[in-house]
Amino acid sequence: MTLKKRNLIAGILYLALIIPGPFAYIMIPSLLESQSSIINYVSTHMSLIYLWILLDVLIIAIEIILSYYLLKIFEGFNKKLSMVAFILRLAVVAVMIINVGFLFNIVISNGVESLEMIKNHKTFIMIWQLFFSIHIVLLGYMIFKGLKNYVKYLGIILMLGALGYLIDSLNYFFIDNEFFTLLGSFLLIFITVGEISMGVALLLKKIIKT
């Protein structure tokens, strides 16, 4: 397979994550956390948990395939760093798989363990964000250093966005400060722009070292 074709497939996969991601990581958790009684709500709306599981599994499947294609694309930039980035993204997938297990526990318990499992799910999202932030920094660095055209500045956007993920997770586990909450949220704007731009750049076959 040519590098341009790998770019195309990776771009499609990258942009495909835009659909399930917001639902699985923002909308469904926010909906559940807004309920006065999460246990009662979940027990009468179990279909929402089934949807959540489906979305998580879909994201995992896309991530596994995307990880391989990103490895093959970035090998031309830096073989060692691309392998480290690949391992980090697989670590993200491993944590996501654990999260699916938490959701299955909600189903098995008929919602009784929903409070604890939803909290665990959020905690493990923060864990995979730590791995993912370093992964994105490596991709951003390789893009900035390896490309000669305007797309190289996408690398800076990605690295700034990765800092948002890192601050978000560290604030959740260790700091719990309003300033860092706002700072993390602000920097996550960069990751939103960067990830979408990355998908488009791959789709247009621009992530190729000349």
C-alpha cells in the first residue's frame, strides 16, 4: 500500500472518531451526571448504557486500525518516536477496553453499580488522556520537524492541545483547582481544532515527509 493511500485511510478513520467521541465522552456522561438519581435513571434507561457500550467498542475498533496506519505513516519521520507513539496509543486502547468492562458491570447489576462504574469510567478516561497527551506531543513534534510546508504548524496546535489533556488529567487526580480547570478547557480547544485538522490533512494526503 502506498503512503498516500495510508494517509487517505488514516484521514477517514480520524474524522470517523468525530461522530462517536462526543457522545461517548461528553453527552452521555453529562446526561447521567445531571440526574438526581443516577441508579434509578439507569435502571429505567438501560438502552442508553447499551448505546454507550456500542460507541466505546466502535471507538476502540477505529483506534486499533488507526494506530497501525499512523505507525506506518510516521515511520518515515522518525522510526523510534513513531513506535513509542504507537505503543502509547495502544495503551490508550487498553484503558478503553477496561472502561467497556465497567459499562458491562452496570448492565449485569441492572444499574445498581452505576454510580461507582460511571465514576470509574471517568477516572479511566483521565488515565488514558495521560497516555494520549504524550502520544499527541510526539505526533505534533514529528509533523513540525518533518514537514516543510504550512502543515508543519499543525504540529504546534497538536502539542498545545496535548497540554490541555495533560492539565485536565493532572487537575483531576492531584490539583483540583478552578484555574487549571479553565486552562485545561481552553487548551482543549486546540486539540479539537488540531484533531480535525489532522484528519483533513491526512485525507488530503499532506502528512508525507518529502
